[in-house]
Amino acid sequence: MRLANGIVIDKEKTFGQLKFSALRREVHVQNEDGSVSEEIKERTYDLKCREQGRMIQVSVPASVPLREFDYNAEVELINPVADTVANATYRGADIDWYIKCDDLVLKNKGQAPNNPAPKK
């Protein structure tokens, strides 16, 4: 079971302050024979979430360059969406939540770490 379009999130109420921790993993595309390819599908980052009171994982498409922010740098999610995957069990269902976004940027700068500011 999946939600059709996910759940759009009010960033401030749901997350509050977010601080960058680290790259958690890179998800690779699977080949037709089931083996893992070298192509990256998405990257998942660990973020410290003040409002949730714990670390959260957020996935960003591989089309976005690798984000290497300083530890504890305040970041912002661009267009975050929460979604679920449910698997039926003998006692009901196991449900996993996940968060995806279009991009991850430094808060109040709106700029990626590897993209220098234009010179005046």
C-alpha cells in the first residue's frame, strides 16, 4: 500500500530546526538480473531534528549533487513529502515511513555547498 502522492509537510511545525549530520547511504539502481549497478538512484542523509527530538533520514534524488555540509550546519528541505510503505503480516501490517525532498540546502543561504556565490 502506498499513499498516492505522499503527505505534504509543514516544514516548521514538523521539523523545526534541522542540522546536518552525515550521508547515511547511497541507493543504487538494480540491473535486470538483480545485481546492483554503479548508477546512484538517491542519497539518504541523517539530519538532527529538533521538533521530532531525534535523528531523521531524508532521501534526495541522485540528480542533486552530493551534499557535504559542515557537521551541525543548519539545513532546509526543499519540497519535503512524507510517504509510507505497508506490508501485510499475520497480525496486521508493518508500516515504514520515509521522507523525500527535491533538494537539501543550507538554511538562509539557499545555496548548495559546492556552488560558489556569483561574484559581483
